[in-house]
Amino acid sequence: MKDQDIRHKLGLRRVINVNGTMTYLGASVVVPEAVDAICAVLPQFVEMDDLQRAASDVIARACGTEAGFVTSSCASGITLSVAAAMTGPNLAAIEKLPDTTGLKNEVVMLAGHMVHYGAPIAQGIALSGARVVQVGQSTFARRYQLEGAITERTACAVYVVSHHAVQYGLMPLDEFAAVCHARGIPVIVDAASEYDLKTFIRQGADVVLYSSHKFLGGPTAGIVAGPKEFIRSAYLQNLGIGRCMKVGKESIVGTMAALSAWQQRDHAAVHEREAGYLKLWLSALSGRPGIEATITADPTGNPLDRLKVTVNPEQARITAWDLADALGRGDEPVSVRDHEVEHGRFFLDPCNLHPGQEQMVAQRLVEELERALHGDAIIATSLEQRRNRRVATLMRWPDRG
Ligand SMILES: *Cc1c(COP(=O)(O)O)cnc(C)c1O
């Protein structure tokens, strides 16, 4: 088993993912339908415009739009869509980007949507040559602020649906889109990680963007869906700035297969299996000193629950972040969802496990909690050092340590 695992040959650790579909962990478990399609197309030549035409049909049906295409990531989908809003189908203008001389080049966005998904969204927009105009403040956005931000230089608006965005005090998508549409401004929605493929279009999005490699279980790629003419203009960016965001035939067919598989999946059965994992972890943690575990709903309403594990370091004799780090050591590290760890909690996400791994997660939790409980001192290392660790490690890459 261990020897068949390609990670063993490559000298890589066999990560168990209860964190989420993270780029730095290799995104997702690609579904078998996509793996088969990718293997089938890799040795063949195809006419790429025809393949993207076929992808357009699949995306249009799945998302309830006129058209769509596959790009290298949702991040590149943002750049190419903003570019399309500026150039339309003008090939000369497309070749000139990121020089936007003579084009409308402003993009309105709520300040509470200025997210970082591994890189800043504002940079993804700026790559096209556009300039972000921020609307409102971090937790405050009202209609008058959006109306005031739209000028004759505005090319489009970008709206982010994500747990990364501020979750209160801002304008909902339908109100945002209504204000934009009253001024003729197209609305691009970054829904990279959202399960519902149709709801944002219904709420007023013109163009909607998804990651193929997140919930869909596709290969690394992005999906751009919207009205035919806009999508054509975005697709034409592949003759310009899109070239360095090139997508391969394997990612296009893999995305098509993942989309079809998603529509046929027994979502209720998946939810039930995941509920079983949460119950297992709950019972493994119940009655342990200083540990409180509760099932919590997804913050943006995806049909998905996670286990929230809150750690009281005096009683558990370890901090939440040291427990997360302890789980992350060894040959088979358990990666937990730790973006709120400074509040003394982390989450266990049940979506990305192979059968049997749920047991190993429970076992590792119990092991590390027992070890801490019977240790000499409370395990409490510097949170500041931990916060800056990834950057410090990257600054030594490719060296280790
Ligand atoms: C993951 C994510 C992205 C980036 O998606 P990629 O396909 O990995 O480029 C963009 N926006 C949000 C909100 C995300 O969660």
C-alpha cells in the first residue's frame, strides 16, 4: 500500500487532509470520472477551440448561462474577465493589455471583499491593467457608496462570495448587482469555492467564476460562465495576457467530467457519510479535559458541516495551535483547518478523506491529547513565531528547515 503511493517514491509525506481544498496541499482528491477523462485525452491531439466549445456547452448547462470556458484557475478567471470587460472582442486592445490607454479601466469592489486566497485579489485584477476602486469600508458598504464609486471610467464590478470576505455589514449580491446594472456595469462574481452553480446568476451576476479543483473534485483549473458575447471576449484574452495562464486539454476534459459527475453525485449520501465522520470525532473527543467540540455549519451556507474544536490550554495542557502542529508532524501528518487558531480553536473538515482516514484522524487526536495531558508542562509555544513560519520557511526554499 505504502509502496504504491507515488508520494512514497517522491519522498513526500502522506498528508491526511481535514483542512480543506487548499492549493498548498494539492487542492482536492480528483474524482475518478475526471482521472479517466484526463488519462484518455493526454496521448491524443485535439482541436482546442472545439474542445473549449464542448466545454462551453457543459458549463452553460451546469451554470444556467449562455456559455463558458475553462482557464487555468479561478484566479486567472478573474484577470481574464476583467480584461474582457475592458477590451470587449477588440483584438488590438487585447494584445496591448496591460496597457489600458483609451479603455475604461476601473473595477469597483467592496472594501470587505479585498481578500487574499494565496495571493491578493487586487493584484489578480491589476494584472490585466485595471485599477480597483474600493467601495465603503471593511465592515460597511451601502448603496450610496457604490453609486458614488461608479464613473464613466468604470469597466465592471467584482463581487466575492467566500468565507475569506467579511460576512456582515456589506451589501448582498442582488442589491449590488441592481445598482451596477442601473448604470450598465457588468458584475463578475468570484464564487471559487461555492457549491451552488446557479444561484449567483439568479441573484444578478453576469459572469460567475469557480475553481475546478475545489468542491468539484476536478483538476487544477478555473471555470468562467456567463453571456455568450462576454465569454467570447474573455476567451479571446488567450491571445494576450491569458497566454501565461494557459490551460491544457487535460484540465479542460477533467473539468467537464468533474462537472458532469457533480451533477450526478448522490449529495445526500455524501452528506450522511461526512456526518458519520463528525460523529466519530465528536465521540473520540467527548469528555476530554479542556476540549469542546461542536458541529458547525459552513459560514457561506454551503451544504457542509465541520467539527469546531475549542481548546482550553490550562485543562488540555496544550494550546490549539500546538495541538494543530503536533497533528501535523510525522510521516502521515493530519492537516487541520487552522485559520482561526488564535481564538483557541480549529476545525475538522470531512470533505477530502479517503475511506479509513477518518479513523486515523480520531486516533491521532486522542494520541496527542493524551500525550499533552501526561506531559510535564503545558505545551504553549509562540503564536507570533507560528504565524510567520510559512514565510520564514519559504525564504529558505528550496532548502529545508
Ligand atoms: C480559492 C479561491 C480563489 C482562487 O482560486 P484558484 O482556482 O485556486 O485560483 C479565488 N477566490 C476565492 C474566494 C477563493 O476561495
